[in-house]
Amino acid sequence: EADDVPLSQAVSALYEGVDARWKPKPDMKILIEWAGPPESKAEVEKELDAREVTLGASSEPLPDILDRIGRLSSLTIECEAKLKKAPPKVTTKAGSMTVRAALDDLAKQAGATWKVEGTKVVVRAAPTK
């Protein structure tokens, strides 16, 4: 979901991240291009290693962290109902990591598995033996 904000506010927010300033001019044109979400399983697999997220959580419900990762990475991440009903608590170290590394770490802590299905990542409780 995107918020409606004035263009000047959006561009200023972009420039804050690179410690720069900008001053609009009357004839200035700005092109902001977004490729959108991945359209194939192969694209999702590629983005799992290309996109990084910065996390830092202490004993938070797994579904909440997965939602955060989905928002930060623009990937669709679904958590099965069983994990939402009785969510395991997970902890993440502060810092930046790839989405794949974050999912691996969280799944291990939660006793869960994850895999790419179509254009989304699905997280499920690990099968009991």
C-alpha cells in the first residue's frame, strides 16, 4: 500500500537516505520507476538473495516479523493459519540481511519451513515426526 504524499515530500525522503539535497526547478522532470512485485517463481528466488531487510526484534510473534519482512522487501509472504493461531516467538539480531537469510533464521527458531510457491513465499509449521 502506498500513501498519497506530495512529490516534494517523496523526493526529499529519498534524498535523506543519501545525505543530499535537491531543489526543484520549473522545468524539472522526475521519473520514479518501480518494477513491481516479482512475476514468476524464478524472479522471487532471485529477489530473496538480492533484497535486504534490516530487522531487530526480541521475542515477537513470527507472523508479525513475516509481515514486516514482506512490507520491507515488497515480496508476498504468507504464514499458514496454524502459525497465526499459536504464533511462536522469535528474535532477530539487529542488522541487515538478505530476505533468504532472515527466512532461514526465523524458520529454524520457529520450527517451521518455508518455500516459494508461484510468486509468493509460504511459511508452514514443520511436519511432526
